[in-house]
Amino acid sequence: MRTGFVVTPDVPEADAVRDLPIEVTQRIVHPSGNPWIVGHWAPDEVVRAHVGPVQVVVIGHCPVTTDRLATLTARVRTPTDVDDLARALPGSFHLAALIDGQIRVQGSVTGLRRVSYAYFQGMPVAADQADVLAVLTRAEVDEDMLATRVVCEGMLPSPLRDHSLWRRVHTLPPDHFLLFGRDRTAREVRWWKPPAPELPLEQGARGVREALISATADRRPADGRLSADLSGGMDSTSLCFLTARQVPDLLTFRWGEAEEGNDDARYAAHAAQLLPQADHLVVPQSKLPAVFSDPAAPADPEQPYLFSRTLARTRHTAMSLAAHGSRQHIAGHGADELFFKFPGYLHRLLRRHPLTGIRHLRGHVAVSRWPLSSTVRELTRRGDVSAWWRAQSDALTAPPLPTRFPPVGWGFTPLRAQPWVTEEAIDAARRTLRRTADEVRPFADDRGQHQFLLALRTTAPAYAQMRRVFAESNVRLEMPYLDDRVVESALAVRLHERVTPMRYKPLLAESMRGIAPPVVLNRSTKGDFAEDLRVGRRRNLAALLEVFADSKLARHGLIDIDVLRSEILAPQADNSKNIALEHLLGCETWFRTATTRHTRSRRNDAPEPAS
């Protein structure tokens, strides 16, 4: 049963919100008795408070008691007052507040829990998934947005990636709340800004530690087992040891490696020895679906799935965990986005602290092997975030940049079209990119802080889709690194101490001292899964060609099948084409799923023929 919810204003026609692609098993009503929030969610994922004329509902992971929520709710007089309430709550959640006929709805600051909205029968309606509103309002696919996804692949960053792929269905930016007025209008209001990165590493690490301890507390499910990834890397291993403090008999999980040079197994085995009460499940390569298995499988209907090559493995993982009794699974997704060494901070550091900046620059050039000339050129290049988006539009068909290109701009990977996309698709993508350039604002004034928020907002919605894959097996996937308070605590640390070429994830390592094993915290390598990708592509090449032999994207003039086939069958110098193929597959399977559901909903809505 698919979870989700819809929020409606207090009007009689709200009863017309029916035939949703989610089963309505729960209902929260307005004082009038009209539906306010309807949908399907787990009972332990909702906390409610009703104090005087104000109602507050929290849906998701939020370890707060009803009494505590009521105390916070008692301070609310206006929709803006909810700012302080939201900042006081731990976890990752949706929040809805009803205040004197006005409704405020918001998701998490990373975009892991999103809010979309549309107008239905003249009134604003919100939901946690855009496709739910598309079915409700019979919305058509926005073909310009789809073309932009096809052309720019998984490289397309936020805020453009935040946009819904449905016409007249809007997705709320994660740092905004949605306000339903009494006049049946909906307005987006920014309420959240990232903290200034001012704390020294030692102080900031204490904050991250406390936030992660809170984020992993009280995780044991009411029935079944708690499981957690234990890859041997710093991210998942830290969460395992944090969780085991309260749930020592947890079940750990790891995929076996195909790459001989991947040393994850050695670190994972060391960590497992220090968790003697836990059970350790390792699925060998021989038992795992190969990468790109079942490429034609129906996709998540909200948007193209970013990790389509491992979709079969993710489903297999969820089913394996469920078979071993897991009902809740802890994963380390989000840690790379929160703690990685994004180098955009060099711009401001070189100007404000040149000696420190030069030392960091030399380290990055040496470790990442950036060409010095292009690095200096990029660091001295002028231009704001709007100029970056315009440059991407202009250079869509330019030759690819060198692999060692320094990612110090307002984005990461420059956007380049693959040979298989059509001129029609490129024209549509250019229109969308230029429109974005006219409207875009940086997520933070500091380019380094902007890059961290860019990474979080670009991938968090894909992790939400992964959560729904796990839910198919009745396993709740939780990602503590993406809890709002964890994110804020990490973003508050000085950039040049949070990011350094001399150490791997120094902020996470310092915050986990005394909790995770030193050998893992001092690890300087990262597991490589390139061999999995090469093997999987080879095994499933025929199935991939079959998927695109009858491509819906091609029928809509977005890709050239003959060119695509030539590119797929050509020798591959590296994995870049395989990654591009993965993102194209995500667009293809989404387009099929989305239009099939849309056609079915229209058919169901048609009048019965006369007898």
C-alpha cells in the first residue's frame, strides 16, 4: 500500500478529492468536519497537537512527545510563529499547521520530504508527492522539463531539478513553506536560511555528535528488527555504532564486492567484531542481481529515478532485510553530500586568508591532480550563479571538459548533451536553462556553502524515492544524516576546517571519536564499485537495447535510437557513458510509467457508454 497524503483547505468541495493513487486510510479534519489531511501513513509517524484555535500535525520521523509539541504549539499565533516550532523539532518530517483559517505546509530543509501543490476545482491542494496531484488534476507531462532531464541527465542540479515534471503542478523549494490563504490562494514563503559557517572544528564536531546521537535515538521498531548498513566506510559504520548503543542486537547488512581493489570488506569485518551482539548479513555478488538487471521495470512515478542501474539490487536488499525480520533500516545516504570536500570554498578563503587558501589549493591540486592553469582560471573567473546557468545553456553541445576539471564554480559537473539527444531536445533544454538563469539565486552567499546545499537538494529527493522502494517490502528506510538538525549542525562549521584536502571527512571523523572504531575514522580510501557497473552492463546489454528499441522518448523526438545504439555498442574508455545511460534509462522508464498512469486515470474518468 503506497503511503502519502494530501492537504486541502476548509471548503465543501474538498470532498471531491477522491480517486487518489494512494489509499485513504486516515483522515484529519478541519473544525468544520471537512477533510484537512487525508492519506495513508504509519500511526507512529504522526504526532498531533491542538491548542486553542491552532492545530499542528507532524508526519515523518520526529521523536517529540505530544506534550512537548503542545507546549510549542501554544506559542503559535500566526503562520510565521511556526518558524520557531519547526526549528525546535528534531528529525526529518512534514509539518502542517492550521491557524485561524490559514494553512502552513512544509517539508524538510534538504528536500528529502518535499511538498508539491496545484489548483483543483479552484482551490489550492498540497501533497507530499507531485504525481499524486498530477493524477488528481489530470495534469500533462511538462515536455520541456522532461527534455531538460534527458539532455542534462543526472548532472542537472537544483533548483531546476526541484521542479515538477507536470504542468501546473509546482514543487515547493525546501527552504520555503506553503501558505494557503483564506482567499483560496497559495503562496510560497522562504523561512529557512543556512547557518553562517563560523564554528571551529572542535566545537562544531560536538554539535554534529549531539545531533547524530539524537537522530539515531529511539530507533527500535515496535515490531520486527532494526537493521543498518555496515559497508566498512565511515558513514555507515558510524551510524551502526551510534545505533548499537541502544539496540545492540541490530542486524547489519552489506553487499559483497566485485572489485578486487575494494577494501570495504576488511574494514567491515573489523567493525563487525566490535559489535558482538549484532547479526551480520553479507549478500555475496553471486546472490545479487547484476547492475542494470530488469531495466524495463516500472519506475517511481514522481520523477526519473537517479539510481536506476541499482534499482533491482535495492529491491533485492529490501526483500532480504524483510525476510530476516527487519522493519526499519538505517542507511548512511546523505553523508557524502554533507561532509565531502566540495572545493568551492577556495574562492572566499583565498581572498580572506590567502596563506591558508594557498595551502589548501596546493593540496587539492596534488590530491585531485587538477591542471594548475585551468584551476587558476576557474578561481579567478568572475560571474554569479545566473552567469553559471547561462554558460551551461551556451555550452550544452560543446566538447566534454577534461576529467580532472576543478569543480569550483556554482555547480559541479558542467552540463553537456550526449550524442543521442536530438536538436529539438537541446532547444527545449536551452530554453529551460536560460529561464532558470533569469530567476535563480544562490543557496548561500559563500560558494562553498552553496555547493553543500546544492548537493543535498539535488540528491535528497532521489533518496526519498529509494525510501519508497524499501516500503514496497514493508521496511522503513531512515537516513539520519539528512535530519534537519544534523544538517544545520554540519553547515555551521567553518568551511576550511570542514573541508580539507589533507583529511577525509574531518568533521564526521572528529564527531565520532570514541564511538566508531579509530581504524575506520582514520581510513583514507573509499570503496570502488566500477567493476560492478562494467559487469552489469555487459550482462544486461541485450535487455538495455530491447528497452530502447521501443523508446517512448524517441517517439516524442527527444533521442535518436540509431545514435544511441551505436554509442552503447561502442568500446567504452571509462564509465561515463554507462552513467549517462543510467540516467537516460531513468527518464525512459519514468516517462512510460507516468504516461501509462495518466492514460489510465483519464480512461477511468470517462463517462460510461450509453446502453
